[in-house]
Amino acid sequence: MNSMPWWQSTIIYQIYPRSFQDSDGDGVGDLLGIIERLPYLVELGIETIWLSPIFPSPMADFGYDISDYVNIDPLFGTLDDLDRLIADAHAHGIKVILDLVPNHTSIEHPWFVESRSSRTNPKRDWYIWRDPAPSGGVPNNWLSEFGGSGWQLDWLTGQYYYHTFLAAQPDLNWRNPDVRAAIYDAMRFWFRRGIDGFRVDAVWYVIKDEQFRDNPINPDYKPTSPPNHALIPLYTADRPEMQEVIAEMRRVSDGFSDRLLIGELYLPIERLVAYYGRDLSGVHLPFNFTLLTASWRAEVLADLIREYNEALPPGGWPNWVLGNHDRPRIASRIGEEQVRIAAMLLLTLHGTPTVYYGDEIGLKQAQIRPDRIRDPVELNVPGYALGRDGCRTPMHWDASDHAGFSITESWLPIGKDYRERNVARQRSDANSLFQFYRTLIALRRGSQVLIRGALHSIRAEGDILTFLREHEQERIAVALNLSAEPATVSRMLDESDTCILLSSFSERRAEILAHSIELGPNEGIILGRRK
Ligand code: GLC
Ligand code: MG
């Protein structure tokens, strides 16, 4: 068997550290909390964890505003705690990925404090400073992703600095070689400490137009869309020079053995795949977020899976994501009846799957009372359903007060249904979603055809999505009923010795099928050779 890099066969689990497990009773999750829960991740079958930022930060954007790239915020613990987490995770066979935020720092980062102190400061050029327009006001029309202009006037020196996100997150100037070197040093610092890779935040934003040209007006803009959609981000995102940046980052990671780079990218498929880089010299996995927004219909999904498959560059390894800390929870988006179908899709497609914490027990998007809203996006740009608190609420571990997450009130409220929906309860119920995830993950981990097999014959038959996976002599067929009506599809495998390897209704396991396949409402099945 050809050996493949670990990150092609792995299953990634995203932890939002503030909300996974609190160990010191301050209502915020932390590193020791994650260490405590490693056995849970082993039980689930997870092989890689990715932690959202844990570095020192004033938390204007909950850690995505970093004030020191090479330390740990006391809220989460210490460098020693992280060393222990890496060692313990590795001892459990789990890889550890950290978040790298190269596009911007916190306004409190010493680099920015220096940079803003005078026009002649040696770090002035580490950020993007511009004079006001000749007629006064902002230098050009660039908008912030998080509301309003992207330019913030700094009174002291009379210039504006640019921020893709919050004004408290000034953008670094990636055209300055010293900035690049400083971020690459931070990468090496963590690689030396033993981490297995980075998820690179907002990587399609790092380089902006050198001439600072105005972004064009978006002719399709509707007043009901968020204000930043009024312009097309032609000159502020996905610039051609990004190729250089991702290739350099890749060279840094290739200086260590077996490390992984994942890029965060909200781009159409044909642009997304550019981040594999020329001759695969970019990130190993440009995050594929197409399932986060796709409407949940067989035909739509079949089209996008096919389109993604065809767009991949030769040798480019695919990946799939169902949820993250920026988008509504899958259970609320597609409905509770479909969560097993979503899990089956994620874990039977070709490519590295990423599971968002809590989706394995069906956590729902929480409704947050106005006085408990914490997300700066919801506070800055209210009314567009952009708020991210609802997908960041604490993990439900058990039915005790504070859901086993903490011994005190948590930073965001616990989901209302935690007494019924929690890990303890689902662990002791053989038919629970948690047990279903475990079985599915075990099936994938034990199956070369699910890990490596080519993906083809992707079809929509009415509300049923079907596809085949094939590796050497082995074939697996997947049929997913996306509707609440029973339905029939024609037989997908010819072999006489095939049976149901797994159904979302457990009682059908091992059933042998005749000429057609009957699916119950919301049922998914995986067919393969009888063992
Ligand atoms: C990424 C993160 C998001 C953050 C933003 C700014 O999109 O996923 O949570 O707010 O970058 O750093
Ligand atoms: Mg804590």
C-alpha cells in the first residue's frame, strides 16, 4: 500500500477553546480543560484537533486579535499547559493544529503601538498607513468586513490605517519583508514546540492592491445584504501576489517534517483551488466551505461535489467542512432530521473531513438574548443575522448545572436543551447521534476505499443523492435521502455479496438488498461488500 501523508487520512475536529471545557472555574474554556477531554476525543475517533487562537489578546475578536504571537493568553493557561497538551495529545495519537493569524494583529500588539507612534518609526511600514484623500476623508472606498469603512484615522499622525476586520485589528503590511519574516519566525516557534500544523486565518486577504484602487460597485447588491457587499472586493482580497505568500509559508512549514497548512478561504470553487498553489506549492488544504452555505437539496449538492472534484488540481487533496465558529450550526441550518445525512456525507466523501465541536451531539444554533451578545460583528452590524455567538456556546457534557462545562456561569449562555442533549446521555444511548458519529468515524478509519477511493457517479435521483467510492477491487456506494418522504433508487452495486454497512437507522445494518434500494424518510445508507 502506498503510504499517504497523515493529513490525508485524518479526521479533524475544531475546538473553540473558550467553549470546550473550563478547568479553573472562570466560565471560559482553557487548555487544561481540553487536556481533560482528550479521552473523549479518542472515544469519538478523532485524530487531529485544531484550536482557534489561544494567544495573548485583548479579545476584541475573541483571540483573532493577537497581541503576542509567541505566548499563551493567561485566560487559556500557560506555555507549559500547551506543551502538556501537545505531549498528551500525541500520546493519545492525536495531532495538534493551531491558528495562525497573519493578516492583522491586535491594536495592542507592540508592533502596532510602535508603528502608530510616529510617521518615522521603524515599524511604521509594518502596517498599512495612508494620507487622507486630497479632499479630506478616507484614502479610498475600501470597506471593513465587519461594518463601515476599512480606514481608521489616527489623530496623532494624521494618517489612516487599514483594517479588513475591526478597527482594533489593524492589517499588517505583507509587502514589507520584515513583517513576513516576523510571522515566519512565529510559525517556527510553534513548529519547534511540536505542533503539527496551522490553520491560516483569512489568508485570501493578506495582500492588497499596491495602487490602492477603489473597489468596484457591486451591481447585484441588495439593501438587505450586509453593507460590505455593496462593493466587489477586487482590490482588497485574492490578489495575484498571494501565490508568493502561500509558497513562502509552505517553505517555512516544509522546513519541518510532516506539517500541515490549511487555508481559511471563502471564495468560489475556481478561486479556492488556486490556493493549492502553483505545482502544489501553497497550502495543503484550502478549506472547502461549499457545504456551509449550499442549499440542502440533492441536485445542488451533486452539482457542487462534481464541480469541486473537477476543479481540483492534479494531486490536490480535497477536504470538506460542515461547520465552524463563524457560520450557523448545521443542525439548525438543515434541521435535526437531516443531521445523520450530513454526517454521512462529510465522512464518506473523498477528502479530509473537519467536524466542528458539538456537531457530533447535534448542538443547535443558540438564540442569544440581546444583553448576552458578545460577538463584535453582531454588535457592529446588527440585523443581518451575521452573529456568531449562537454557534460558539459551551459544549454540553452532562445534565448538571452549567452542563459540565464549568462550575459557574459561562461566558456565553449554555444551550437551552442541554439537560436532554448532552454527551453523557448520548454516550449511554446506543441509538444516539454521538454513537452514530462514532460508528461512522470507525467505519471510515477502517476503510481504505473511504479514505483513498476515487469518487465518481455523483447523481441526484429526486431527493436522493448517490455516489460511489472505488479503490482497487473495492467499491462502496452511498445513498442519502434528503427528504422526509420514503423513496427508492435503483441498485448501485452489481456484486451479489453487497449489503448495508451502515444505515442512519441502525436496525438495517447488514441487510442485503435485492434490485432496488428503498430508503426511509431522512435515511442514508452505505453499501459495500459483506465482511
Ligand atoms: C476569520 C475567523 C473569524 C475572525 C476573522 C478575523 O474569518 O475565522 O472568526 O473574526 O478571521 O480574524
Ligand atoms: Mg477557564
